[in-house]
Amino acid sequence: MDRKVKYGIIGTGAIAKMHAEALAVLENAELYMVFDTVLERGRAFAQKYNCLYADSLEELLASEIEAVTIATPSGLHGSCAIPAALAGKHILCEKPLEVTVSKANDMIRICETHNVRLSAVFQSRFSESVKLIKNAVDQGRFGQHVLGSASVRWYRSPEYYANAGWRGTWELDGGGALMNQGIHTVDLLLYFNGDPREVTGRFTRVKHKGIEVEDTVVAMVQFKNGSLGTIEASTACAPGFPRRVELSGTGGSVILEGDEITRWSFVEEQPKMSKYVSPVDMSMLLAMVPATR
């Protein structure tokens, strides 16, 4: 067996658990060391996942790790990624890359300059359901694209924001229901339908009046391929429904709810499929970012 790529994790909050568990099932990678500015939390995490703990970011980046997962609040991604790139470490960064375009561009530029791989966590692209839809798009089975939509009608309790002070802030969250909760669904819409030409929208706070950012947003999109679309995202919709992506063209239509294809119909039918369920496996994405050997 090839040697294992040593990973570090920066930030040991809620999402870090998923990365640690995904690394545990990979044959070509291992969790080697973690760092968190909350020392007690970081040490407990290291003990739970049987890895080393660094007392500082500098110690982590000076270690034997070859790649890092950045799992800090969004507005701190750049301040971790740039030192990691300068140290020659490959980077898997939680979404979004950063909270402003300029900060994200800085990360990309420095990683390119230092020949470091940078990947954002958009694991939904790697599910079998999504790959099936994308393959149909690439084959032209939808014909001329007409309409595309992304819908995230979720519910978050007031405690969700209160228990993590960075959530719902411009500085560290970068946005609300769109930037945090809606981002994966919007990514899938763009993955299937291409880049937008023009976007207009409105946002508001319906339930979560104490946060700085929106809890509800709606946008109308004109895509470069000539189609039109809508985006809606909310954390105020009780009890919350699965995310939904719809794509319709002159040759066929599909509906993806959660990770399940619930409708799939084309003018020129191929083997019939009523439902297709594909759970998302983060280890698939982690395996996409091996360090240079």
C-alpha cells in the first residue's frame, strides 16, 4: 500500500467531526494533528480521534502534515489558508472559501503561486444522483435549458445562532441563509445550468431578528445559456423540507430533493428510473486532495 497522506485539521468545532470520521475510512490518508484556538476543545478532539495536538497554528504547519482541512468559521478561512499555502500544505477548505470575493481571490492567487492544491468542500457534486444528472446534462438530454431553480426551505432555532456567536454575522459568517445554508444547493444549480449573466433579488429577516444577516432570500437569475431561474433560501421555514433543485429543458426535466431524484422524465426516454437515492460521502472529496508524492 502507498504511504498515507498526513492531514491536519484547523478548527475542531461541529463540522470537524465529519472530516475526522471521513479521514478514518480512507486507506491513503490519516488524521495526524489538529489545532484549535480553544485549547481545551482542541485537546479533547485530538484525544477522541487519537491524533496529535498543536498548541499553535505555527506548530501545526511546521509538523509532518502534508495537507490541511480548514474547519474554522468562514471569515477566518483566509487567515489559516494563506499561512498553510506559504508552508506548502495542500488545502481542503470548508465552504465558502471566504466571506468576500477579494479574500477568496487572495487565497486562490497565493495557492497558485506556491503550487498548492486548494479545494472547497462541495461534496454534493460527488453523489451518484448528482453525477447521473450531470451526465444527462453533458449528453444534451435536456435539450435547450429553459428553467432552473434551487430551493432551501429550512428551519433553524434561535439557539442555533445564539450557541455560536459567529453565526449570523457579516464578519465571520459572510451572509445568512444564502451563504451558509443555501450554498450547496446553489452550487448544484450552477453545476447543472452554468454561470449566471444577471441576478436580482431581495432579502429580509423574518424570524431571526437578532442576527445581522438575512434569514430569507429570493433571487431571479438569467443564465448565460439563455434560461431563467430562481433561488430561494430560508432558515425560518418550519418544520423544514429537503433542499430541492429542478432543471427543465425542451428535452426533459428532473427534480432532485435532498440526495434523491424524485422525478426524471425525457422526451426520448432511456431505461425508466422513478427514484434514485445516493447518500453523500465526504471521504470521496477528501480523497480528491492528496498531497504531491
